[in-house]
Amino acid sequence: MLSLYHRIQKIESLQKTVDKEVRQCKSHTGIECLQHCAHCCSYEDITASPAEFLPFAWHAWRLGLLDQWFDELDKHDGTTCAFARLSEGAWGCRIYPARGLICRLFGFSATTDKNGKALFAACHTLRQHKPELVESVNGYLGRGGKIPVIARYYQQLSAIEPALGREMLPINQAIKKAIEIIYFHFSYRECA
Ligand code: SF4
């Protein structure tokens, strides 16, 4: 079995591939989030797997921020993501470069029909306010354009982290679990 470090590298590489496919789709279709939207991060029922936040926790440890992030998650009162900034003048994700797979996929990905054909899973906001952009993505897919398919990426994540990759938890619990795994990994190494 690969070491934790090498599995985390593989998860990061998966995230980079998602980002690349999303960039391609955006550049071919012009689709973009509305300015200062962050609506998707304000959902109360986001689920994620601890595996997709292992890179975040690993980098937090390297930067000496693991305890701080854990305390913030612990104190966070509510079911929205603890890292979402949703107030006027302070929008967005506080851990954007290390955000999870679902954060990268949401709004710019597809499900599939029974024949395996990609179906754009547009977010509610874009469907409502920018239907022409949603149509432009549908046209792009019809011409054979690529967009990340959610289930395929989670399959790949599970292939890297068989147990953790399949475990879907409320997002704050998933991040906390990833932090605990990294914490115990390094505590054990220091004691060994
Ligand atoms: S980690 Fe960042 S991108 Fe993901 S839901 Fe939380 S605030 Fe949004």
C-alpha cells in the first residue's frame, strides 16, 4: 500500500485534473459563477469525504495551522461550512487552494444518464440567472466537450483511499476527520 504522503499526492493530482477540465469547459463556453455568489458554500447539507480534505490537513500541518483550524471547526456553530465567508465584502472560501473535491466539482460537473452520456449539473443560481450559459455548456457537451463527471472522480478517490473515500459526512465533520488523521499520523511518527 502507498504511504499516506503518496496517497495525498495522488488526491492532489486528481484535484488538479478536475481544475483543468473545469478550466477547459469555462474557456470553451464562457460559463462562470456570478460575482460574489458563494451561494453553493452556504448550503446546509453539503457532504464530503474525509479523503478529499487530506491534502488540506497535510498542508495545514506543514504550515503549523492544524490546531487553529481544528479549534475553529470545533467552535463552529451551525451546519454551513466553517470556512465559508458569506458576509458583505468578505466572500468566498478561506481555504480555497486546498478546498475539497466537491467544492471544485459543484456547479461545473456532470452526472450521467443510463447510457453514460454526460448531463450538465448546473447550479440553481446559474439556471435561474444565466440560462444562456447553461445552454452553452449543454451545446459544448453535445459537441463532445469534456466536463468532470462527479461519480467518476469519487470512484477514483475511493481507489486511492478505499475506506475514507467512500465515507460521506457533513462537510465540517469530514474536514475534522481529515485533520485528526493527519494529527495522529504525525503524533505517532514523533512517538515512534
Ligand atoms: S471548503 Fe471552501 S469551497 Fe468548500 S464548501 Fe467550504 S467554503 Fe465552500
